Amino acid sequence: MTLTLKQTCLLFIASLVVISCNSNKNTTTFKLKQGDLLFQNTGTSDVANAIKDVTATSLSKNYSHVAIAMQKDDQWFVVEAYPKIGVSQTSLKTFLDRNKNKLNKSQTTVARLDSIYQPYIAKALNYGIERLNTPYDDVFLWDDTSYYCSELVYKMFSTQNLAKAAIPFLTHPMTFNDSTGHPMPSWTTYYKTRNQPIPEGIEGTNPNLMASSPHITFVHDYEQE
């Protein structure tokens, strides 16, 4: 069959559109960046639910863990403080596989710090690496020698040459109470088994508070891949 000049032109234009679409698709593939924050919903365990119950904000409700991305020898890791493990350098795959939804998608969202904080990332990561194998702080105290997840990330930046008002994240008095002002039963049990008083009102931070920072932009959701 012989194509007319008009038909040939239409086929050529259609080919260009397909090539352009494929090119755009390739260029929009998400690429993790050094220092990206990975916020994670770690599931429905009693502790995960208890954390979310008392830390939800108007902007963020479902996060119970946060880590920071690091590339080393062309491989991606996260630096994190994780229960029973402590401060660790965890492969990205292990991190993403930790908790998935019913569609086998990682319940992890990525946020990126504003550009003014990029010069602080190298020192932030060094702070975490220097504390590898430090115990996890399962009683969420601020001034001890162990770390919980958001405490580690906060201190990665607060220990640098930044005024308190310039630190990209906030701290606030922690609460373990329900809406009536009484300690939640899950937290009462949690601290009783550890022979520790509930640290109500102690200064601290949490993943949902960090995720509400005006100094970060969410750039990717692994559940939507």
C-alpha cells in the first residue's frame, strides 16, 4: 500500500509524540538525593499506633519513623535509629521492604530539605555515622546517650552552626495523654514494662512533627510507584 504525503506526515508526527512521551517518562523517574528524609508508616503494632495517636498534626498523621538517605559507593542506604537495632546504616532495600501495604508497596514517603540546608547535609550524615551502633532510646528521653529516630535526625542538624530558630525542625513538650488529658493505656503499659515513668512534658520531637516542617518538600511516595 502506498502512503500519501499527508498520511506519511501524520505517521511522522505520531512517532515524534510517542518518542517525546517516552522521553518525558524517563526524565521524571524519581531519583533519591543525598540527605533526603524518608518518612515511614511502620504499620499497626501497638507501639506504632501509640506513636501516631499522640503525635498526629493537622498536616501529618501517619508517620511513626524517619530516616535520612545516604549514598555510599554507588549504593543507597539510610542512617536511622531503629528499635532493637540502634543507630544503623541500613540498605535502602531493607528499609523499603520493612513494611508494605496490601499491594506490596512500601509505606514510605520522601521529603527534601530546602536548598539552604543542602550545605549542612554532609556534616549531618557524619554525625549519624559517628554514632553507629549507639543504642536505641526506647523511653524517648532527650539528654541521654541513646537516640530515637527523630531525635537522631534533629540532632544531625542542631549540633551544627545553626541558630535554634534556623534548625529545620521543631521540638516541643511531648505528651502521652489522650484527649481527656489522661495517659493512654498503651503508653502506661509501655513504660510500666520498662520500669520508667512516662516522660510527659519532656522536650522532644517525632516523625509527624518533622513531616510538618515548612522547610521540606515532599517529592516522592513509594506507595504510588
